[in-house]
Amino acid sequence: MGEPIIEARGLSKRYGAVSAVRDISFSIRPGETLGVLGPNGSGKSTIVKMITGLVEPSRGLVLFRGVRIEADQACYKRSFGYVPEQPDLYGFLTGWEYLDLVATLREIPPRIFREKAAAMLEGFTLYPHRDSPIASYSKGMRQRIVLIAALMHDPELLVLDEPFSGLDVTSALVTRLVVELLAAKGKAVFFSSPVLEQVEKMCTHLVVLKRGSVVASGPIGEMQAGFAGQSLEAGFMQLTEQVDAGRIAENIAAAALAPAR
Ligand SMILES: Nc1ncnc2c1ncn2[C@@H]1O[C@H](COP(=O)(O)OP(=O)(O)OP(=O)(O)O)[C@@H](O)[C@H]1O
Ligand SMILES: [Mg+2]
């Protein structure tokens, strides 16, 4: 098991009158994968930004190996690999140039960079596209190049905000298997997703969010058992929003179909 690699204690974030995240605590030990599941706007990215030090919590703290992340931000930044929800990529750089830039910033020696980058580009089927500008990449290709960039320096913590977004079935499967292999080597993984199916497959621990608050959390096996008789999916639907999707869709379609002039 070991000591937690990362721990969040009582994290809250307010944006003016909006309470984006309320009193969230968790810890991730080596080999564990924490999946944060919640609908759009439930606070997933806000948690991600707080644990990566990009956004200051209104309350609470984040500990990396027992030390507050503000204590040595440069050291902390070297320790994790981050896949943001909407990465800012320099479209004029080629995939290779982008990875080279990241490797330089990460102080990875050129020979090691070339070997790692080539192998990962090959695996994620981007090698033939390495010399094309990122602006020409599809959404899924961008997602994969950002993942490679996040993995190159062999971080002990992975923070992945909706890592499957835009990925086709094969890429999503390869990504999940890679994360599982890294976790098996003792990495700690935090990832978010609005899709239960993805979270359930990959995580050892689950946090379910609703409007910024935790409505359920625990080891995935216990969570599945806790919804005895009903699937985790039915439980998740109950925990989060209950909407009449059919009626909402009818209203939207009726508005769209109303005469436009
Ligand atoms: N910079 C900001 N300023 C004001 N409000 C914000 C800001 N960032 C997030 N919020 C609000 O905080 C809440 C949570 O947003 P967040 O982006 O964390 O949700 P999410 O779960 O990641 O959603 P999604 O699934 O759409 O990515 C939302 O109500 C959002 O409008
Ligand atoms: Mg988000």
C-alpha cells in the first residue's frame, strides 16, 4: 500500500457566488487509480486545477508525499504528468518539435528523449505524423500527443482530465491499458470522466461528484457491492441528475423546428 503520493484535504473552491467544489478529500497511494465521475459542471476540472497547483483552493490543502504542494512548486511540477482538458498547443510546431520542447523543459537528455518519443509515437500510431504541424492534427491525435508529453519524464503521479475525450475505441483501450500498466508499476493516477463506463473499467477508487460535492466515494469493488441489486449505472443516475431527457429533447427539437423567419 504505502503512504499516499497525493492527498487532498477539505478542498473547496468558490468563484464569486459559485461554489465549484465543496469540501473534497481523498488520497491516492502508489498503484491506485482514483476516478472522479461527475456530470458537466460538477467540479472535476476545478479539482484537477487545484491538485496541479494551477488554481488556489479557497479552503483546504493538497499534500504531495505529505508536504504541501506550495512548499516546493518546482519539485512538485517535476513529479506529475498532466493532461489538461483543453491543452494549449502550439499549432505551428510539429508533433516532434512539441515533444522536443517539452523534453527540453523537463531536462530530458536528447538521446533518451528521441528513444522515448519514437517508441510512444509509434505505439499511439502518431509516428507517421510526427513531422506534421499540430494544427493539422485531429482532436484524438492532439489528445494522444499530450498524453505522450505527460508521460515522457516518468512522473510518479498522473493527472488526467478526461483522458478519453475524442479518442476512438482502439486509442481509448490502449490508453487505459497503458495507465493500468503504469499503476501496476506503482504510479498514482487521478483521472476524471463524465462517463461511468470508462471510470468503472480503469479505477481502483471512485469519487462521484454532484454540483461540487462528493455524493459517494470508496474502493470500486465496495461501490459496486453497495448498489446491491442495481447496476452502478443505475446508482450513478440516481446519485447525480434525474432528468426527463425525452421531454427536454422534445422541447429543444420543437424550438429548433419552429419557423426561423
Ligand atoms: N474560472 C472560473 N470562473 C467562474 N466559474 C468557474 C470557473 N471555472 C469553473 N467555474 C464553475 O465551476 C463549476 C465547475 O466547473 P468545472 O469546470 O470544474 O466542471 P467539470 O466537472 O470539469 O465540467 P465538464 O464536464 O464540463 O468539464 C461550474 O459551475 C463552472 O461554471
Ligand atoms: Mg472539466
